[in-house]
Amino acid sequence: MPKKYRLMLCILSLSLLLSGCSLLPEEEEIKTAPILRTVPPLAFREEAVQRGDMIKTVRVSCKYVPVQTKGLSFPISGVYFDKMFVQVGDYVQEGQLLAQLDLGDLETQIESIERTMEELQMRIDYLGEQYLLKKKRCEILYENSTDEERLEAFSALEADFAKRETEYGDQLYIQKLKLEALNKKLQDRQIFAPFSGTVTYTKKFSDGEKSSARSSVMTLIDSTMTLFRAETKYWDYFENGEVCMIEVDDEYLEAVVTDEETLGIEKKEKIADKIAPVYLVLSEPNFQLEDGDYGYYTLVLDERYDVLHVSKDAISYAGEQPIVYYVRPDGMKAFKTVEIGITVDDRIEIISGLEEGEQIIIN
């Protein structure tokens, strides 16, 4: 076999051998271009810029504070209870008799001594008149007598007058001491109103019950002035003399802002943004209130009328600059800067940067 044919046969055999052993690379697949999907436009929640009034308020609680409260009791024990002259809710005047224990014949004894004292005083007064008459008569009788005789007569007259005046005076003093003792007994058995006010508590006495010293019989509250006290950091919004309405149990009561000086209360220093007391006095006293009752006053902090406003969720910030987002005509999102004012609930005032009806993005 010619040499060149043998060489061709060897090359062919080697090619077949390598192909069978998978040493030659497989034919590469032709790559195809990826399929592009259509992306839907972003959906935004929008709202229109609105115009209206914005009133910023805060609800301030205030507590009813009785100007004066006093528990009343009898100072003695062991005396039968007689009568309660008032009941809870009654309005009483200063000096009015409210309750008393059994008086026995105290009042009769007092009347008897008072009559005796009147009689003694009348005798003393009459004695003085008699002395002046007798002195005048003595001057006439001893007109022509010697000085010694006249002096002796006048001395005897004065001595008799002094003796009888002393006797009457001593008797009157004794009766006065007796009267003071009886009045003290009477005072211990009676309770009088120390000031005008409303009765808020009375003890229920059973038949035959006796008194117990300093055991509370009733409570009296000075209701001539119905005072509320508020503790608030907005104290500088209240002006002395300003009229306001307090809500108490779904009822609105007119009150007047009153300062400490008018109430006779020690004035305390007030610091900005720190809680301080404010006093409100009802224009008409309310006798139904009890110690600890609360009222509420809606305080207007700021008010803007006919202004633009948007939802709080529409405002974002670029640093400290407020911005709002909106949708451009091409569907893309953009932003603009705005100037904002007060916030009321979930609405923010827009001072500049937007127009009424303009659509902006929320969140």
C-alpha cells in the first residue's frame, strides 16, 4: 500500500476513536434573545388639597375644690340626741341651728337667770337714782349746818350707797357666772353653721342614742363660691376675667377665670411649658357638686379659617424641609417643597406650595 494511503487511514481511525470516547466537544446550542415582559405602571393613592377651617383645641380637666369644708360634731359624750334640723343637700346660713342634743331644762334655767340679772341691774340703776335724790335732799337739810355735820351726813349716805351697790354688784356677778356656765352647756349641746354653705353629710341617729365626743355629726361645704382648679401647661392661654364653659356630667356651666389674688390664695411662680394651676369660678354657685367632682374645658390653642390643608400622611421631609409627592403627566412620581402650619388631628395646614384641588400622593 502506498505510503500516503496508510497515513490517511491512520488519521481517519484516530478521529473515530476520539469521537467514540466523547473527548471532542458537543456542538454548542445557539442562544436566543430573552422575552421582555410589560411592567404595569405604579399605582399611587392620591387626594385633593382641601380648603376649610382648622381649630386646634385641647381638653383640659379641672377638679371641683370646695373653698371651705368643715366636719361638725358635739364636744361632749353621753347626752341623748334630740334633733337634726337639716338634711343632706340643704343650703344653710351662717349661725343657723343645725342639730342639738337633749337640753333638759337648760333653756328654762337660762331664762330665769336672765330675768334675775335684769332685776338686779334695774335695782342698781334705781339705787343710783335714789342716791342722787338723797344727796340733793341732804344738801337742803344740812344747808345751815356746820361743815363737820354736813360731811358726816354725806359720808353716811355714800357709805350706804356703796354697800348696797356692792351687794347688788356681787349678786349680779354671781348670776353672770351661772349664766356663762349654762350657756356653755347649751353651746356644747347645739351645732350652729360656722359659715353659709351646703350640708353634704348628716349622721343617722337611732332612738335613744347618746352623743360621742368629737364624732362627726355632719359635714358642711362653703358653696357660696363654686371653684374649679385645673393643672395645665397651657396656663398662659387663660386670661383673668375670661368667661368659659365647663362641661360637668354632660351639662355646660359658665365660669370665669379668676387669679390667686382675688381668691386670697398664695400666688406661685409659673414657668413656660410647665404645669401650673388655673382657677375657674362658676358664675352661679352649684350646690349639687361634691368634693372630687371633675369638669372639662375645651381650650382653643389656635384657629385658622379658610386655609388649605392635607392629610398628615401626605407630608414627607427632605432633611428638615417638608415636601409632598405628586404624579407627573408621564406617570412618574415627583415632589415639591411646601410650607406647613398647624396640625389638627390628622390634618396639616398648607401655607404655601400647593393649590386647592391639586392632587398629591398619600403615603
